[in-house]
Amino acid sequence: MFSKFLNLDQEKQDRIINAAIKEFAQKGYDKASTNEIVKEAGISKGLLFHYFQNKKQLYLFLFEYCYELIADEFYKKINLAESDFFARIRQSIKIKMDLLMQYPDLFDFMQIAMMEDSTEIKVEMEKKKKELLDLNFGKIYEGIDFSKFRDDVDIQKILKIITWTFEKMSDEELYKAKMQPGHKIDYQKVSREAEEYFEVLIKCFYK
């Protein structure tokens, strides 16, 4: 669908992507202006819509592009040979902190995109988020040594409890960001709080 855009030279792609990330991250979907995007990117509006049929298509492409870029970098760094579940999760959080430092603008956009509730794109965004999260949920648990978990508790229920715990932490931070314009998620604080939960969960579910 986006072959025309992806066939552009990298420098031009980057200009358009960076301009779009900046505009959407600052204003959200509804208030973002394609006029500002093309001005920042140094291209015509007609050319932008030659690559993307409309603002909605551009936004959905951008969300998937950013997610896949971050996921690709994440899986280059994570050691999937580490079979201890909590060591794997700790490692994941550390890598995400490093990527945040490396790609702050992308994370700003993703933070806004995860909270986006515009009626024009809400259904498509919920579908995309579920597809991408389900895909990576499976990958992150590959090769885990489940023998360390207690025998008297269903493993699938344990994983759901742990997953829901950290999803709730994430949801709470996103809610704060949504209710307080300009609020930046303190990922170091989130990491410290996650460590406190790790200690409790290890005691509860490991032998």
C-alpha cells in the first residue's frame, strides 16, 4: 500500500516521517495539520497525498512504522536465551529505557498514539494495538523455563496475572499523561516500581 513512499530515498522519507511525528505528538490526531507537516517536510501537500491517501492513512502508517522500528531494535538487544521469566522481564525494561533515550520523539508519539481516542481512527487503532501487542506477547515468552513456577498454580493464569499487573501500571501512567497535558512519563520511576512488584510476584509464584 505504501510502496511509493517506501521507494523514496531515505533522507526524504525521514523528513516526512519526522515532520509527521512532531505534528501528531504535539497536537494529537484531530488537531494535527497536514499543512504544517508538508511545510516542515519541505514537500507539497499533493505529494504527501500521493504517498498517503489522507491524514488517517498517514497516521496509521506512522504508528505501525514507529512500533516496528522500536520492536526491531528491542529484539536485536534482548537475550532470548535467558530462560528465567523475571530476569527476561527485567532485561526488557532496561532495554526499553535505553531505547527511550535513543528515540525520545518516537516514544512521545507512541505515548500520544496509545491514548488517542479520535472517533475517526479509534476502531483501527484498537485493532492495530491488539495485533501488535499479541504478536510481541508471544515472542517475549519464547524459551522461558516454566519449571521455576509453583506446581500448584496454573501457569497460564500466572502469566495473565503478571501481564495484567504491568499493563495496569502502564495504563495508569498513560491516564496521568492524558489528564495532565504536557505530562512526561517518568520511565525510571516506572522501572523502580516494577522492581517492587517483581519481588512480590517472585515470592508468590516461584517455588
